Amino acid sequence: MQKAAPKKPIRRPQHQQRPGLEYKMDPVPQTVPADLRVPGKLNGKVALITGGDSGIGKAVALLFAKEGADIIIAYLNEHEDAAEVQRSVEEKYHRNCMLISGDLSKENFCKKVISTVSKKYKQIDVLVNNAAIHYESKSLEDISSEQLIKTFSTNIFSMFWLSKAALPYMKKGSSIINTTSVTAYRGSPELMDYASTKGAIVSFTRSLSGNLIDKGIRVNAVAPGPIWSPLIASSFAAKKVAKHGSDSPMKRAGEPVEVAPSYLFLASSDSSYITGQVLHPNGGEIVNG
């Protein structure tokens, strides 16, 4: 079983001569590591992952299942991909996997997702807000109001709706993890509306983390760089898809499996002292934030 987060200790006034001796401290600092080789960081946990049918969401679902979590995947209509994830979770990792299909850009569907999960599990330990869309636009004039509203509704409004509905089923030690993007920090001339939502996600993460800190619910984010996923293949022209990620410092796109451990770290008690932060698996790009 995973160790609980350390309790706030009572630290009495004390002073030592330099360089100081740890064994004389009261209380002694906690320094013994957990055994990271043993699977089960999420044993007994229930994890809801949006966009978990493919790409980063799929890699997160499989890793969470490997570490002992039951999985719920909310996705649009990629039924074949979703069914494959479900088979892997249930047959390879022997965990339960529920599929819920629908449009996360609609508030009523977001409420339905949480209601469906709560009826079966009565709890949500990890919420991964990961689903997103983007459309390449050469100019601001090319971004229609319909596209703008769809992008914001899917990418950021859904995070508000899902998190709000999920909170009654979360408790101290629960975790919300939001997928933002490197574009939140450096912008994207041809993904202006998408990059704007990703910037909003950073601010939402930081703000919600402060709001929930007294409840013991941690809120963090992951900001991937260029990652090889169906979102890319469905958004850009074929030649651009072939070169995706080649302009990163590592000269390649990352794989979803290279990003998933960031989510596991934030979901588990390994990150018990981290909230309101963003991890950056982006192939070496230096960002501020």
C-alpha cells in the first residue's frame, strides 16, 4: 500500500552550530524513500481520463491501470480506439474500464459523465482533464466564432464543468491534473485559439489549486511539447505531419508513453507537496512558468 502524505510536524524552537546534525533535529526530517520498484502507486483509486481513447490520454490510462487504478474514459466517438484501450486495461492489467462516449464541449454531457461514474464508484480519486481539439488557421480572420466557441468549450470550459461536478466525490488526497501545452508559454501563430485555451488552463490550474488547498485536493498540470498522436494527424497537412516535432531541441516528436509518467507522478503521493504547478515534457524547450 502507498504511504500517506506526511502529516504537518510540530517543530520546536532549536538551534545548532554549523553544519548541523540531522539526528539531533526534533523532529528528524523524513528522508527514507518509498520503494519505487513496486507497482501499485494507485491501488484502489478511481481515475477519470478525458480523451483517453488515444494518444496521451491512452498512455495515461494504461499506466494508471498498471499501477492499480480503475479507469473511466470519456471520449467523443473514436469507438474502436476506445474499445482497444478497454481491452488492454481489463485483460492485461486486470482493472475495470468504463467507456463513456459524448461531446465534452456540452455542459450537460460533462455532468452526465460525473453522474455515471459516481453511481458506480461513489468516488473520484484522480480527474485527468485531457481532451482537446485544435484547428490550424493562417490568420485571425480565418477563425470563425463557431470555431472559437467550440475550441474553448472543449478545451477549457469542459475542465470547469467536470471539475465542478466531480468535487463532491473527491476527498483529501484526490488529484486534478489538467493538460495544457507548450503553446501556452510560447504561443502558436497558426493555433491562436488553441494556444489561448492552453494559457487559460495554466491560470485555471493555479487558481483552482489555491481554492482547494485547504480541502487537501491537489491541482496540477502537464504541458507537453510536440507529441505523436491522432490529434496531429487529423489537424495538419500530410507533409507537416511527417515533420511534426522536428523543430524541437530533440529534433523529434515525443511519444505518449514518454509523457504519461508525469501524470502518474502528479496523481500519486510521490507529489504530495506539489500543487498549482506545471510539468514540461517538451523535448528540451525552455519555457518560463
